[in-house]
Amino acid sequence: MNIEINQLADRVERFVRDIVIPYEQDPRNTAHGPLQELIDELRTKARQAGVLTPHIRPDGTHLTQRQTATVLIRTGLSPLGPLACNTNAPDEGNMFLLGKVASPAQKERFLEPVVRGEVRSAFLMTEPADDQGAGSDPSMLQTTAVQEGDDWIINGRKTFITGFQGAGVGIVMANTGSAGKVAASMFLVKLPNPAIRVERVLETIDSSFAGGHSLLKIENLRVPREQMLGEPGQGFALAQIRLSPARLSHCMRWLGACQRAHEIATAYACQRRAFGKLLIEHEGVGFQLADNLIDLKQVELMIDWCAGVLDSGSPGISESSMTKVAAADALFRIADRCVQVMGGTGVSGDTVVAQVFREVRAFRIYDGPTEVHKWSLAKKLKRDHLQAVS
């Protein structure tokens, strides 16, 4: 690994541990995510420390996926770390996508303010189940975009839109097809926009995403043709460019969070005494922490393997699915053991462990539930077998 990247990652870790972690108990860190005032304060400090948007070089190029992992794992040591360093979801994934496919004019207007940490962004794809809209199956897309002259008029509803409250840029997925056919397209929108209304901010078990997760109503949103990302009907293809790296970035950040939770649980077990000895000396506790070490290393290796696949130029669709499933399940086991080892303290707000547990539980759903990824992998197994024997 490049010495410069390791030094950058070390600076990020010092910043998160020394500056960001003390903010975890700040009252501006709410159940619907940190308030914008807190984010701005942290980003000012990250900018001063030279660790704002560390995964993108000054010339606008992106670190390799392996280099990104080295940095993003460190930002994840606190749930506030990714927001402070501007490596959070959905911004990090949106930056990656726009950096790959946006036009120069689109980059200047929509990408650069996000890279500079001046605004946040949102990705408007998922739709409400009661509308029979797109979720894990994007082909169920109900939001429509109809061309009217040089503009597109968008109508529909979206849900679980992370970070929409307070965002300055939105990427909207809508169906530009006709005659009942789905032809997904992406549109760039400046936010807030009166045509997109928040019906409510959902109550969820996680709380690390700024603005929470919103249910939205889109009514007659007018978008100029030049704000379409790519060409009509390219939405699903563009989404694939974003999805694999974004899944992997989630794994990176939450690995950092679980490393921190494991540190806290280990320190607790090495200090707390019960039944005449330290907790860690009881096999029922010590073995759980040993299992954590094994799972942490396995997640690290899966991330490195998948990052290498992506860096080779492969889209890494199956590899990112495997990594997402393995990482999400292992990280949940780690966080669960940390809570168990710490007992009552583990379920309290006295440490960040309980929050990490909640966040990682949600990760088993976000970016595709475990079962959907396994279903996709099973389909590939069948397809590969049939091709091999034909």
C-alpha cells in the first residue's frame, strides 16, 4: 500500500479519535441523525485538518478501491466520522457515480459542491411498498417522467430516501418508458424543490444518517433535458456503476465502527470483575471476543478481495453481493457479542456500542437484504451451470 495513503489514513484516524468521537454525546446528534449545524462544525474542523473528502484527490480523481478501504475504515471508527470527513452514504456513492458519468457542466453544478463538503446529496430510487413501487426489485419503478418540450415532468413517491432533509443535490430515478415498459432514467435536481414534499421522516432503528430517511411525494417536478444523467433508459446501467462500490463502502465504514465497538467491549471485559476474576477470564466472555477477532479479520479480507476485483476493472456485481452478505452478517454478530459482553452497559447510551448494534442491524437490509443478494447469486449459479453443460 502506498506510504502516502497510509499516512492519510493515519491522519484520518487521529482526527476521528481526537476530534470527532467527543461529539458523539452532543445533543445535536439526534434520533434522525446529526443536525446540519453539527455537520458544518465537524466539516470545518476536517477541512482544517486536511481530511475532508479524503477519498478524492485534489485533481478530482478517485482513490482506488483498496486505497479507499484504508481510508474509509478509519472514518467509520465513529458513526459521526463519515459525515465529518464527507465519506458518508449516500454522498460517497453519488460522488463516485457523478465522477464517472456526469457531463462537465453537470459536474461543476452538482458534483463539485458535494466534493467540497458544502452540500449533501440524496439518491431517490426506493418507492413505498403500498404503491407496489421499486425496492429490492427496481423493475417495479412507479415514478414516471414524461417529456414536455425540452423538459421532463416527474411524478411519484419515494421512500427511505436517506439524507433528503437538508440535502442540496438529488438524483431521481424515474421511468421514461411507455406502453407499460420500464425504461429507468436518472435526473439531477437542485434541492430543496417545492415539487418534492416530505410526507414524513421515518422512525428507524438507525440514527447516523443526516436528515434521517424520508417518505417523499413528487408532484410535477420539471427538470430540463440537460439535467438528465446519461441518456433516456440508461438508469439501470448507471445504477450498476454506483451499486458495487457503494455496497463495498458501506462494508468499509461499518467495519471501522465494529472495530471500535470491539475495542470498547474488550476494555470493559478487561476491567470489570465478576465471580472472582476479570470478565475476559471467563470463557463465556473471552471466547466471544476471540470470535470477534476472527470475524473482523474475515470482513477485512473480504473487503480487500472485492476491492481488488473492482480495481481490476470488473463491475464486481457478484463479488460485491458476496462481500455485502458476508460483511453485514459478520458485523452484526460482532456488534451483538459486544452488547452481550457488556451486559446492561451494552444496551445503554453510555457508550457507542448500542448505536453501532442498531446501525449494523439496519445494514443487513440497506443496499439489498441478505436474502436478495443470495437469490441473485443462486440465479448466477444456475446460469453458469447451464452454460457449462450446454
